[in-house]
Amino acid sequence: MSLPLLFSPLKIGPVTVPNRIAVAPMCQYTADDGSMTDWHLQHVMNLAMSGAGLVMVEATGVERRGRITHGCVGLYSDANERAMARVLAAARAVALPETKFGIQLAHAGRKASAQVPWDGGGALTADADPWQTVSSTDQPFGPGWHAPEALDAAGIERSIEAFVQAAKRSVRLGYEAIELHMTHGYLVHQFFSPVSNKRQDAWGGTPEKRMKLALDLMQAVRTAVPVSVAVGVRIAGSDWMEGGVTIDDAVTLTNRLKVLGAAYACVSSGGLDPAARISVGPGYQVGFADAIKKQTGIVTRAVGMIVSPEQAEKILADGHADQIALARAFLDNPRWGWHAADALGVDLHRPPQYDRARPKLWSVAALKKG
């Protein structure tokens, strides 16, 4: 009997993952000046045992001002690197065999200096230690948000260098994959979208110039890290608003990024402007992934409202994507991969300490006891 596609290996550039389940990067808003804490220790250790072949660590700010909130993880200091090394070492110690780890490097741009979600998620107030944000222009994210500083050429180059330095730290930490965050309304997306980029210089004014930051960033990071590390992107399939990024724009950018060495594209959408109206529903972004996979040939990851093993398997079987990422499903059930294996008839290795929890074992035992 052949393996379900969800549990078949996948080659992503230089890296092979044992199955096609990925944990999507999920902000925890619990860091201390960018440094991971005990919360991250248990969180990433749990994900390491989840059954996912690839665990993506949450959006990680490449500089202090690039964090979304005061609680966001960063990789801009030696202290950040030491704290992350501690968490990764513990996670690798309990990880299922062949599990790979990736990190998403990010810069929030004009969406930075924000409250954590459970405090409202809006812009930090004057008494909450806000900071100067930056973007493609000086237009704020929305009403009530801080007016960002429009980056000049030197500022853009400093931002790219911040990504490069964070990527080098990621290599030292032993990550197998580095993902550049280019969607959800963060800095690279702010330059790429015509909604947020009204510049008329080398970094804006035409589609080609709006792509420049993304392309320069990919080239710089790909050059800076060993060929043994997969460098990929999370990209916007749509802005969900008139005049914004379309799937055709996303395909064009992905093709260009692939030429520069991008090993994969995780296809998401939205987040650029509060006025966007997103049609959320089961697998609502899968069509974007399908278009990018078919028109670029890059290894493509689908994400967004994918919940059940059967739904994930069908997306793969129908050829819409090569890999499936889940976020909330793993927060709800850190053993999602185990249950997916049971549902699809796969004998997935799990820690022997927990082996007696296999459904066939404990259910039979319960019947006999009864």
C-alpha cells in the first residue's frame, strides 16, 4: 500500500522533509526584547513532537524596530541568539525522527509598534513605549496608527543588511530552512503593493521597481547562507482590495524569486490594509497556491483554514500544492500529525513514552477492562 501524499517525503531545494505537513509560523508575543522565554521552550518542544515534517518558528524580527510588538521574537542580538539556541536544542532533543526546523525572518514596517493581540492589537499608545516605524512611504497602516518614516535608499540597504545578519545567525543556530516574510502587510509587502507604495524612484512607480526590495533581499540572503540551507518566501497571493496585488503579480514575483534561488513559496494573502475584505472559508487561499505551483513550478505550500487530514490530503492529491501548513490546528491540537497519521492509516513514529496512547492500544485496553 502506497503512503498517502501527506506522509510522503518532499525535497525542498537542498532539504528533504519526511512528510508534507508543516507547522506555520505563529507569533506568541511572549519574548523579552526579542529573546525567547520558557513559554517558547514548551511551545516549540511540543511542535517538534507534533508529527509535522517541518516546524517553522514564528515571525522573527530582524531588527528591534522590525518587531510587531514588544513581545515579538527577534534575532538581532547575541542575547536573542542564545535564547533561541536553548529552545532549539531542547526541541531537537525531543523531535520526531528527521523533523526539520525553519525560521521566518520578518520586518513589520508600518505595522510595528503595536499592542499584543490580547491588549487590542492597535498602535501602541504614548505611555506604552512606542517606537518610530518605517515603510515605503509615510502613510500609516490605518486610522489611529503611527505615521511611518519613508525609508531612503540607505535605510532600505540597512534593512536588507539586518535580514542578512539574522540569516547568518539562523545558520549558526542550525536551521534547515530560512523563510523571508513578504506578505501580511509587512515591510516587503508594503514595497510590493501599489496600494502602499506610491514612490516614484528606484523602489517604486512601476511593478518592476516595486519588486526591487523583494528581489534584492532574496539575492542578498541567498548569497549569504550556505547552499545546504533552503531559502524560501511567504508571498501574498492577493491584497483582497481594488488596485492591490493580484495572483498575476504574485506569479511574476515568484518566478523572479525562483531564478534568484528561492526553493519554495508559502502562499498566503491579505493583511496590507484594514479596508480589505477577505473571503475567509475552508482552504480559501488554496487557489492562489495552485496558480503559483502551476505557473512557476516552484515547491508550493498551501496555508489557511486547512483543518482535517482528509482536506489536506485532497489538496495534495488534486495537485494544488506540494506541502500543507497549519497554524491554529496545531495550537488546538499539538498532536495533529499523530491523529492525521491514524486517520490516513499511517504508522507514524512517536515517542515511546506516549506510545500507549495510540488509539488501537488504549481503546482495546479499555474494552478488555470493561
